[in-house]
Amino acid sequence: MAKLLRITTEPISLNLLLKGQLKFFKENGYKVYTASADGQEIKDIKEREQVAHFILPYTRIISPFADLRALLLTFKLIKKLNPDIVHTHTPKAGLLGMIAAKLANVPHRLHTVAGMPLMEAKGINRRILQFTEKFTYRMATAVYPNSYNLKKWIESHLRPKNAKIKVIGQGSSNGIDTTFFRRTRLILEQAKDIRKKLKITNSTTVLVFVGRLVRDKGVNELVDVFDTLGEEAHLILVGDFEDHREPLEETTKQRIFRYENIHHVGFQRDIRAYLCAGDIFVFPSYREGFPNVVLQACSMELPCLVTDINGCNEIVKNEFNGLFVTPKDTVSLERQLLRLIQDGQLRRKLSGQARLVALKYDQQEYWNALLAEYRSILDV
């Protein structure tokens, strides 16, 4: 039985981004282990995926002494488990996991690349991130960007020499369970309750954003533009602030808490009803790999207003299931938002075609493609 170790920096990545996939590989004859920093999601991971989980002292910030200790403990864990494959996700787990796996002589060292902070970094921070990204790829035997445009960016900007660069299936890190992300009577009733609780009338157009409330997700620009819309719409923000990493402007936070038609509901484990409570999904992010939340919004039949960037522009086809805006451009964002708010016929056209796109990224097909990749490299 082949042994597989999947590593992420934080357990939330295992719990949300790889949901169901770990159990799938276990059911297909793999001995599956997972590892990450400590967190409340670990209990859910172990119970749902039926895997053994190990805690490693990872942090998302650069901390040389803490990272060196984490590297040593990762190496010890890998030597103990002796896996055939180490597969990492997220930048810190990728760097430390690939180094440790290389030192431990693991034959198959795989790293999935999703959103890349390097794309927006400046100065010395950019040079550090560029070096660590390149070094991660050098330690890996295969690198899997989770979108085709991200693959092109990596090849043109980082020029990895040794690792094989490949997109699995159509892209993404886990595909989408379209039987779960679909409109049902129960979900629609929950959506009505949400609008009622937030005091939003049926005639009001509702924008929904789902993601971390940070600068790189375009939240500053979104709130700036929303400020000009007056009473024409409401905005539901689903997600947590991350002030320790990418804080929003203080004026943005003040407006989020002050305005009656902006509703911050925090992180939600199940976003389906919140998506259905909206009329437009808006996602003005600066950088992405392959954003699952856009795929989920499409599967829930929402027209999507997204930035024309990697990943987003593979899921959304302009004027087909959504509209593009220019990153960091409030003029473009305002113009397209007003267009969708004022044109109900356009919204209905885009939403009617959104789920067709999501169906192309069916989760089972992605899992089968990754299983075929594992079998290929293991020569079984």
C-alpha cells in the first residue's frame, strides 16, 4: 500500500480546500497521513477523512528560528512515516515540506501552487518570496499550478528548471461538488431567512463577497465603490479580517461597521445560503491561483463580477457567466457594478449560464485525474 503525506500550513486548507479528497485516496488503496499547524479544524479532518493527522509548528509569517525548528520536525515526521509521496500546499508548507522530503530521500515530492503572494509583493519582500518559491520548485519533483494561466505565469516569471510543471485536469485544487453546491428548497428558505434577519427587502439588489477581508482581495476598492451606490444595493461580506497580515485601511473597516447596508457576517462554514441570499457575486481580488469561491458562486447560479486575473478569467467568461473588471480600478468596478444592478435581464442571462461552467470542474473528475497522476508517477 502506497503511503501519502499531505501537508498544509494551516488545517483550514486541508479542511476546506481538500474536503473529501483525502478520504477518496484512502478508499483507493492509499495510506493517507496529513500534517499542519494546530487548529480547531483538525477534529473535523480526522473524523470526516478518516486519516491520521500530525501537528507541526508552522506559521504563515517569516520567522527564521521557528521555521528552522518546523523544518527539523517535518524531517523527523517524514523519516518516521516513510511516505512514497509527500504532497504540499500553501507557500510555507511547500518550502519546508519539500526541503524536508528531499533531505529524507522521498522519491516523489509534489507541490500544488494556488494563490501566490509573490505576485503583489514589492522590494525586498518580493525578492525573498521569489527565492523561496524557486527553491521550493527545485526541491520538488513535480509542481502543480491550479490554473493554466498560473502555469504560464510561473514559466515566464520564475522559469523553474528541474521540476515538472503540470495542471491537473481542468484546474483547481479539488474540483467542485456540484451536487452540494446547488440551489435547493431548503437553501432558498435559509437565504430568505438571512435577508429577513439583515432587514433586506426582496426588491433590493444584494452583492455578496466571500473571502478573507484583506487588501489583496480588493475589499478596500469594493467598499469605496459601494459608498457611491447610495441606497441602490446591500453588500454581504462573508469572511474574517486578517489584520496581522494584510490589514484593510482603517477607513474601510470603519465604513463596514458603520453603514447599515453593509453586513459583515464573519466566516461561515457553509456559504451556500449566503450566496443564494445575493443577486451578484463580486470578487475584485488582485491575485489568485484558481479561486474555489468563484466556482462555488457559479454552481449556485450567481452572475460573477471578477477581476481579469489568473484563475478568475478561466472560470468566468466575460459576458457569458459574468463580467470582468480591472484590478485596483474603482472606475471599472463601479461601472460594471452599476450595469449589473440596473440591468436585471443581464443578470438573469449571466446567472442562467453560470452553472454550466461549474459543471466542467466536477470534483469526481478532478479526483480521478489526480489519482491517475499518482499512479503514473508510482508506476502502478
